Amino acid sequence: QVQLVESGGGLVQPGGSLRLSCAASGSIFSINAMGWYRQAPGKQRELVAAITKGGSKDYADSVKGRFTISRDNAKNTVYLQMSSLKPEDTAVYYCNIVPVYGRSWGQGTQVTVSS
């Protein structure tokens, strides 16, 4: 029943950077994998980055080399550092456990990449 709140989104120009934060109301120490998802208008929600408790990371091909996911279990927070942003990165970004199964989604944070 941990609640997750995303923040850090905004409007940036192509090539810019942004850092998203996901603050959990409860401990995420026991959660093996956390991830960042995104959903663009008219498209399905997709997993873009995931990180395990042990620090293993995985990324969607579309963001590999540009995004970095990290987690601070002591602070119950997951981060997504985004660089070299492209217009196609525009979406609402959500954090959640991986896999989601029947969990609910928060409101997410809007990321808009436009000149």
C-alpha cells in the first residue's frame, strides 16, 4: 500500500536535461524492482527504466545512454536523470514497482520537450 508521488517534470528544450523524483510514503527497501514508465498521447504506457534492490539497471532502447535511473532506499526515493532530451520523450512520467500487476497509478509528472 505504498504511495508514490512523482515530481520534477516541466518544459525543456531539445537537448536539455531534467531530473525526476519519486517519493514513497512507505519503505521501498523490500521492493526488489522499481521503475519509471511514461505515456505519450495516443500511445500505451511503456517501461523506460528499471532498477533492482541490488542496483541492476535496465533501459528501453529509446532512452538507453541518455537516461539514468537510481534509487535511495534510505530516503525511499527513486530518481530518473534525463539528458539529451528529444521531442519524442514528451509524455507523462510515472513511477511504480516492477511489475505493476494490479497496482494503481499516481498522477505522474508531465515532461514536455519542445523548442
